[in-house]
Amino acid sequence: MSDCLFCKIVEGEIPARVEAETEHILAFHDINPVAPVHVLLVPKQHVADSAAELTAEDGPLLGELFELAARIAAANELDEGWRVVTNVGPAAGQTIFHLHFHLMGGWEAPQP
Ligand code: AMP
Ligand code: ZN
């Protein structure tokens, strides 16, 4: 999508601090982190605006994404635990309407 920020990051038109990638997923650091480690996992293709549009056909893509999330968590030594969140819609805080998942961790204490 031409006016989509995350499509532009995937295309390299807007810079990002890339953490890792697979064939179908790009992982880069959130510009406004809310945890010591805060990485966004983004399908390279604009397959959906949010998780509300996902179907069973997206299963392999999501498996690839979560495998990458676990690899990034291990690389960042998030051995005590980590969290994956996806926001659907403005009331949930979604601001970028290109499917993405927040990987967060590295806290000093257990989170509520
Ligand atoms: P959400 O609010 O769930 O749609 O998540 C969008 C996230 O994208 C927010 O946490 C923003 O801080 C982050 N964000 C916005 N612009 C950029 C950018 N240029 N590079 C990296 N992260 C960004
Ligand atoms: Zn997009």
C-alpha cells in the first residue's frame, strides 16, 4: 500500500532499526519503546490491516512470525519472559493499519 508506513519501512523508503528478518517477516525496533526490548514483527506483504482479517490460510505466516519472535527473545536474553501483543482498532490503541505484533520484554519485575 503506497501510503502505509510499514510498507514503506519494508521497502526501505523509511529507515528502521532492523533486528532480524525471515522470508516473509521483518522485525524492527519500535520508535517509541514501552519496554526495555520492544520489537515490531511485521509481515512484509500487506496481508491484513489487523488481526481481525486473519484466516486459517495465514497460519504458516503466523507460525513463521512466532518462530522469529522466539528467536529474537532468545537473542535478547529475555529468559525470564516476554509478551506478544497485537492491537485491533483505534479503541485498542492501533495506530498503524498494517498487521503487526509487538514483542516486549526485559523488565526488571513481573508485569501485571
Ligand atoms: P499500534 O499502536 O499497535 O498500531 O503500533 C504501532 C507502533 O508503531 C507504535 O508502538 C509506534 O511507536 C510504532 N511506530 C510508529 N512509527 C514508527 C517508525 N517509523 N518506526 C518504528 N516504529 C514506529
Ligand atoms: Zn502496509
